[in-house]
Amino acid sequence: MNNTLHDFIAGLPKAELHLHIEGSLEPELMFALAQRNGIKLPYASVDEVRAAYDFSDLQSFLDLYYAGAAVLQTEQDFYDLTMAYIQRALADNVRHVELFFDPQTHTSRGIAMATVFAGIARALRQAKEEHQFSGRMILCFLRHLSEVDALNTLAAALPLREEYADLWNGIGLDSAEVGNPPEKFAEVFAKANSLGFHLVAHAGEEGPPAYIHSALNILKIERIDHGVRAEEDAELMAYLIRSQMPLTVCPLSNLKLCVVKDLRQHNLARMLRAGLCVTINSDDPAYFGGYINSNFIASAQALELNREELTQLAKNSFCASFASAEKKLIWLNELEIYVENWR
């Protein structure tokens, strides 16, 4: 890639809509928190952890992901984790993030729900005050667990809703997709919908296009996380183009988890050029080798994306967010000015 396009991406205003905050836990911070909390890790060094980041599939990644999350114990830990991500996001000119967090990963270890919320929220509120950085929290259910567990998790979180009304506005579904179809969580999503939450779900990453149909028609989601297998279903593709249903695509994640064997095979560019509302995101950047600008750069290089297409991807990220119309307009105007000044 030429340096000009690289520089264009570096300064491009953008939003990130598919970011698991636990997946931004870098090995250095993992070791620091383990030491602070007296936790013995199954790895002797940072280098040994990085060597373990050679995944064969989603499950092999999740095994390491949950082991790493064990170091998160206190409000300060969740604050430090979130603030570390925010610093990287600011460096990549991210204006807005809608981050996923997985309370069940922590409450199952005896960590209080309030502890998780408080640490993440404190970092987001500080970043807003100091940097005008905008953030929202999307509480995700782990789909390999039962719907009863998800319902209990929602019930445990709801008493915190008023305190975090400025930040918590979404419900999502993540973790191991295969064998855990969206309809497994129909009741809890209906409950969340009745409460006025924005709804998203992982679908069509490793799971088939039928999972995307179920997420749309049964869970009533407003945004598809991943969705790359939609291309296998012509009728579904036509609907996604017509409705402009957003897809939060994570190219380097797909490469690392062997959804594609070579980034040049990725269908991101084809979907974008077909008229779908696709966005670029980093998913679990500490584990998958790249934050959002790295995903933009790698995609531009592998798929020969031009400046207009990169601008459209950034525009899509703002339009697909759950931010207010006023905030979207501010960011889109900033994007337009940036692109005009580049010419």
C-alpha cells in the first residue's frame, strides 16, 4: 500500500461498533493485573502468551480468552482495561465506540455485576470529559450458556440501568456460534426489546446464513455482528442491500480464526461494492493482531480498496451506530471536511 493511503486511513474519523472489551486485554496488562491480584497464569511470559495466539478456530480462541479474563477482579481492573483500549482508539481517530462486555464471564467467577459496570463506565465517562470521546456499552449474553442464565443476567443488570443510562443502551449475543442458534435466546431478546434496548447479535461468522435469518426475524436485531456468510444466500443479500441492515465485519479476526485462509479471499469488498452497509471493526484486537486502523490498512491492501470506499466504510460506521442523529451529523460533517481537505 502506498504511504498516502496509509496516512489517509490514519486520520480518517471513524466509529467502532464491534469491540469486545475483554478482547482488548493485551498480554502486558494481563500479566500486570495477574501480579496485582495474586493470580498465577498458565504462561511464564508475555512472549509465551503471544505464542498461544495461534488459533485453529473460534473455540480455541475462546479457551484462551476466558483464561485471560480471570485476571479482571476489581473496578480498577475494568477501568484500566477500558482506558487502555480508549487510548488506542483515540490514536486511531475513533470518535465513538459501542463496546461489548460479557458479565457472565465475570459473575461466574464471583465478580459483582456492579464492579464490571463501574470500571468500564468510569473510563468511558472520563474519556468523554477529557477527549470528547463518545462511548456506549452493549451487554452481551454468552450463547454457549442457557437462556435461563441469560435471563438471570439481564435481571441482575437491570437495577443498574438508571445509574448507567448515559452509557448502557444495547443487548448483544456472542461466544461460540455453532450449535447455539439465535432462537435459543428468543425470550430474553423479546424481554430486552420490550425494555427499549438496541439489539444486536453475532450471526453468520461460523454459523450458516440461517442464523442470520433467525437473528433478524426472531431476535429482531438492528445490526448483524459479522454476517460474512450472508453471501451464501442470494435472497438474504438482496434483503440486506434493500434494508441497509448494517454488518459489523472484522477482517483480521476472520483471518485469525480461519474464517478465510487469506485476506485477499475476504468478501468485505464484494459486499461493500454490492451496496451492503458494511463496517470495519477489530473484534478482539489484543488476540487478533490489530486495532481498527490495522484492520482498515490490511483490508485496503488485500482488497484494493480506494479512498472513496474507505470513506464509505467510515461513513457507514457512523450511520450504523446507535448515537443520536445530532451526533451522527457532527461526525459525518467532520468526515466530509476531512476528505475534502485531503484532495
